[in-house]
Amino acid sequence: MRIRSFRSILDECLTAIQQGESVETCLSRYPRRAERLRPLLLLAQRAGRTPRVVPRAWAQQTAWDLVRQRAADLRQGRHRPRGQITWLRPVAIVASLVLALLAAGGGTVYAARDSLPDSPLYRVKLASEDARLWFVFDDASKADILLDQSNERTDEILALIQRGKPVPSNVLSALRNRNRSAADILADRPQEVALRARMLQQSEGQENLLLALWDDISESARGQYAEAVSTLHNTRLGASGAAVAIGPDDLAGGVLNISGLAQPVTDGVWRIGGVEVRVDDRTFGPQLESGRTAKVVAARGANGRLHALNLSTIEPGLPEAGTVVSGAVESVTDNEIMVAGQRIAITPQTLLHLKLQEGQRVQITVSGGAGGAVASTVEPARTEAGVTSAPTLAYEGAIEGNVSAQGSTNQWVVGGESFVITPSTTVDAQAGDVKAGARARVESVSQGGKLVAQRVVILAADAQPQTIHLSGVFQGQRQGLWLVSGLAVEPNTGAETPPVGSVVAIDASRQDKRLLARQSTVLESPGQDRPVQLLGLVGAVEGDTWTVGFARVHVGQTAKVSGAPIVGARALVWGHLTSDGTLEAAYVRVLDQRSIIPAAQQP
């Protein structure tokens, strides 16, 4: 029995659709080919339903002359591709319609060039890109164009993120299809070294981008998200010669970012910061060593088990404790932003969650580089005076119950409060393992009556795990209770009620289910000169001058200080810049009671 080629099947289906058959009926006859057939048949169907237009006569004649000339060239064998070309006959009908619109100055196609995935014109943009490929007969050129189109999808995703819009399924499916087609072509062309290198570099960058965007993916697009990430990861695996792959089901639960000490459990299973993760041939990164600090991006499967996609190790003595700074944008260019008197570089890898403008209040995660401070992410500041919708709550307490085993619940209880751990929650366990009794700081927002964790940091603090500390925006009173960033707190007797919209820090304790404030401090009030917030590693302490992250901090007698300064510990500072660039502290909280550099990594 002769095995039919994909091209002959496509020819048959296109002819059937022209005669009125539905796309799904055709796909049902060829289920194994359905995934590749579907986008081509839908394109033909869309083109067939395009409303009739009356182009200018001279443009119409020119367009059809070009089509007839191309048809004549093909009949005479000029630029003949390998194999038969009869399959092009129905495809040319679809493509010529788009070409005629282009040549006729079709305003719709022209307007669609810069459309984003949330625009009705986006389908026209994708169709015009598909049509361009019908008349590219050199495989290397086609792969190059597909990679260009895939890169355009990246730009569209970043543009949506900057506008605060969710990423829909259509851009993810288009990204996946173009990457898969390019990979299929280059798999048979090992001589295209430069193109293959470009494909791998682009795939790695796109995978890293998508792995950082779970919260920005629309709920209806989660399936396409898993497809897109698995395609990118498998493209990299295939190029490395690995005979393994991940599937969309391996990403059904999203991803988890965690850093901490690596300890082997069983063959292929490690504990990273106390959380069990499988590390095998499907994982990119160096060989793990017991006792070294590692950073892992792990896929969570439908069964809750974690599988490392990418990992890196952190050099001894250099813990990954990126500085986080919040403040007003003082100046901004294409290459840098100035906040808190510090110039911070913006690179193509910087993830911008807004369009930057002077005067905006932003929060920047900063990583150190050879050339100085570099922004990893820039997003709107959410904990500041006047913010009343979904402000960030920072909450410190002891972890309760087993939260580290594979398949464990996504509900963690910390200091008596329940927090939802999502696929975009980052877990920093460099200071100690995730386990019952460990003290943790959870940064969360209130969504639908639940506290959703954005980041969990294990603190190097062993004493008084029963004490609780929190900070957030005071949103008002309800039945005698203070509402702080979505959390109800019983104020201490005689405490002065802060103005609505103030940022407050509260030391508290638990009594049954009640959260009782023992002491409260107003950090920021609406209408006042807004302070800078800085979270970083204490690098040096010289009298009343500390180095925190990239900043010099003056801790004078008027500053309120919680905790003793320890080199290697993390500290949170609220203050104002002075004329010489020093941060004058009004409030300092030292988060750790010892250096977070693990003893196993100290010289």
C-alpha cells in the first residue's frame, strides 16, 4: 500500500473545501495529519470568505499579470522545486487572492501590518504572512522567514505586556506553528549552520520569556501556552541530540521558580531548597553537585510533580539576592532608567510590564553585571500610599505543614494565613529549606478573597517563629478591624488609626484565628513626599552608614530599626535621597538573623 504524501492530502482537502466540505470533516479523515493541515485549511477557508472588493482597474490588471506570469514560469519548469508541483494549484488560488489585495493597495492588509493579537485585523496579518511563504521555494529562505515571523510574535507579546493586556491563544499558536515549521525544515538541512544557531538562540530566549509570563497568559490560552513552551524546549532538545521530549501535559500546572541548596534524593530526583524536583536528560544546565546552590525553573505536571526545564548554579559566596528598588522614574532612555539616583541599564532581556515615562512609580528587580546595575523586570509599584486596589501584602511567619513533597498542595499556610502558590510564584530558599517551622516572608496580593503569593522567601531566622510581621496599604476599617492589603488585623488598644491609603508596618501575633497587632508604624502617608523603597543584601556596615544593594544608606538616630545589621543579611529600607545620593533611612527592617550565604559555600 502506497503511503500518501502530505502534499497530496493537502491538495485533496483544499479541493474539497472549495466544493463546500467543512474543515473538520476533512480533518476527521486524516487525524494523524490534522495538526499540520488545520492552519492551512483555515487560511484557505478565511480567504474564501473574504468579502468581494473592487480594486482599481490598473492595479487589478497588474496583480493578475504577475500571477499569470508565475503560473507560466511554473508550467515551463523555471524555478521548479524538488518533486511534483501539482499540489500548488489550489494553494495558488488562495495566495493569489491575498496578492491581488496587496497589489491593489488593499487598505485592510496595509492596516493589519502593525496590528496586535487583540485586534480583529490580526487574522489578516497572519494570513498575509502565510501567503508570502507560498511563493518561497528555497527551504533555507523559508526557514529564515519563519524565524522572522516567530520573532515578530515575540515583539507582539512584549507589546501586550507593556499595555497591561493578557496574552491570548492566537499569538501563542502562531508562535508555535512558525517555530515548528522552521525546525522541521532545518532538521533536514544540517549544512545551514548559521540558521540552526539562530533558531536555537531564538528558541531559548522565547522559552525563557514565556516561562516568566504565566500570570500574563489569558485563562483560555493556557493550553496553547503549554504547547508553545514544549515546542520551544523540544526544539532545543532535538538540536542537542537528545532522544527525549516534554509534552504539554508536563506543563499543565504551569511552572515553579525556586533557588536553594541542592541535595540528591533518589536517581534523577533532587531537593532544591527542600522541594523535590526531577532533573534528567530533559533538563538544560550544568551537572548538579550536592551542597551547591542552584536555581531551577521547573514544569509542574498535571499530577503536581515538578520536572526541571532549566537550571543554573550560583557561585559560592555570591547568593542570588537581586536588589529590588521602588520609586519614581527620574529619567528614562531606550537604554537606561534612573530611579533612586541610580542609573539602571535596560537590555533586550529586560521584561517591561509598562511603557516607561518620567514620574511613574515603578518597582525594578536589579541584577548585578560587569557594567553595573541591570534591570531584570520593571513593573508598576503596588505597595505605596494611595494604592487601594490589589496592593502587595508582605507577611512573615512560620510555615505550617508539609509543603515540599512532589504533588503537594498549592495552598501554603504561613503564620496562620493561607496563601495560594501559583505557577508564577517564585520561591527563594537560599537561606534554608522549605519545610514546616521555617520562617518565610510571603509577598502576595488579594484576588477573589484569597491571598495569592507572588514570591516566597525563606528567612535565615530561627528564633521566635511564632511572631508575625506584615506591611501593606491601610484600606480602612470594618467592624473594628483594620484592612491591610486585603488582610483583617485587630489593632492594638489605643492605636491611632492611620489615614486610608497609608502604608503601615505591623508587628503582630496569633490568638486562635485572630491576628492581633502589637505595634504599628506608618511608613508612608498619602499626599506626602513619597519615599524610596529598597530591598537588598547588606554589603558593609560602617558606623551609621550601611551598604544595601547598590545604595549607601545613612541610618541616623531618627530612623526606626528592626533587627541588627549583619553583613550578608537582607534588609528592607524606606527613606529619601539626599543631595549627595545617599539614602536617608526612615525605617529599616533586617529580614535575616544571619548571613544568607550557606555555610557549605563560605570560603
